[in-house]
Amino acid sequence: MRRAGRQNTVMRPARYTFFPREHGAVAMLLTPFVAAAVLARTLRWQEAAAVLAIVAAFAMKDPLVVLARQRRVWKQPHPETPAAVRWAAAEAVVIAVCGLALGVTGPWIAYAVLFGGAAAFAALAVWVNVRNRQRAALFQVASALALTSTSLTAALAATRTIPLWCWRLWLLLAVQAAAGIFTVHARLEARIAGGAERVDKTASRRPALAFGVLLGLSGVTAVAAGNYWIGGALLFTAVAYAVDLRQQLHPKSLRTPLTTVGIRTLSFSLIYAAMVVVGLW
């Protein structure tokens, strides 16, 4: 009979990764880029460099938040900090290489302005996350403007300029993104609050209603001006978010899985973006 040997169990160190987990924000980041690339009606290698830089800059937020918390908040070293250093360094290299390629082919001043704005928003996002103020209304509006500004980068990479239609695209997508952010957050807050009388007083509900009204009025104005696709897109989204906010008053609706809510919201955004692209074509 063979004697059982003593087995030494070796604990493997945990592997920390920093892939973006905010799927809604990723969609909000890439949809405007694709929309602008389609409207530019051209294809250049600079667009690939631009999207790589954008994705790397977005993904860099999470490791930077860890590093900021390690420096400002945590008293003891955390195990994820070394991984955050490696991820942030790798993403910084990607941003530097892509940024250099774009700057050399120009126009470098326009790229410098866009990248400077992205760096400023990244610093703001890190500061807000370290202080757990992500739900602040002004930060949500800033997030909508920053994430949808990838449309400007796509147009610049494709055409070496930012045409008038791209500014209109950015504005249209930013307003819809802000309305979507506040509507989703209103639902999350409603799930926590419970009870119709308390749901109606959640922090995000009022701005969600305000942006919904803005979408509706803008849609009526666009239809009156003869741009039926853009008007239809605005009215479609305004109605969709209004229905969602109405449903949030009912406990049964609040029990809808968040995955289902996310897919539905993403579908609204894609339909809206497609209609806007047709309207600006």
C-alpha cells in the first residue's frame, strides 16, 4: 500500500485586470465614433489610430483610480496596485504612439485640443471616483459631452477637419446620452428607494425629465423645419425615456433585471444614432 504523500498547496497570487466594465459607457464612447466615420464617407488609417487612442484613454481610468486611492485614501499597500501600474503604463504607451502618429499627420493643433480635453476629463473622472461623487448631475452631463466627443476625433481623423455636420452630430448624441444616463440612474435610485412616493423624489429623476422635455421640444422643432429623420429620432427617444420614467413608479417594473434594462437602453441609443446619421447624410 502506497503511503499518501503530503501535498503542499501553493496559493497563486490573484490576477487583477482592468478591462472596462461599464458596457453602457463603452457603447456611448464608440457609437458616436462609428456614426461620424460613416458620415465622413472616407476611410483612412488615422481612424484606426484614433479609435485605439480613445479606447486606451477610456480604459486607463480604472487603474488610475486605483493609483489615486492608493496615494490619497488607502493607508496600506493594496495587492491590485502593481497591476494598475502595469496597465496604466501600457495604455499610456498606446496613447503616446497613436497620438504621435496623429499629430505628425496633422492637424496637430486640433488633435492637441481634443487630447487635452480628454486628459482634463480623465483627471476629473479620477477625482470624482476617488471621492465617490459619480452621481453628481454636473459630472453626468460632462460625461455625456466627453464620451460623445469621440465623434469629433473620428471626423478629424477621416477628413483632417471637423465639419459643421459633426458639431450637430455631437450635440444630438450628447443630449440623448445625458437623457439616457439620468433615466438609468433614476431607475437604479428608484430600486433602492422603493415606494412610489419616494421614487418620485430621487435625485436623477428631475434631470431625466428635463432632458426628456428637451428632446421632445427639439424633435418638434426639427419636424417643423422639415428634417423628419432627426425630428423622429428625437421624438422616439423622448417617448421611450418618458415611458421608462413612468414605469419606474411601479414596483413590478423595478424588478426588471438590469441586464434587460441595459440591452433595452442600448437598443434605443443605436436606433437613435442610426436615425440621426440618416438625417445628417
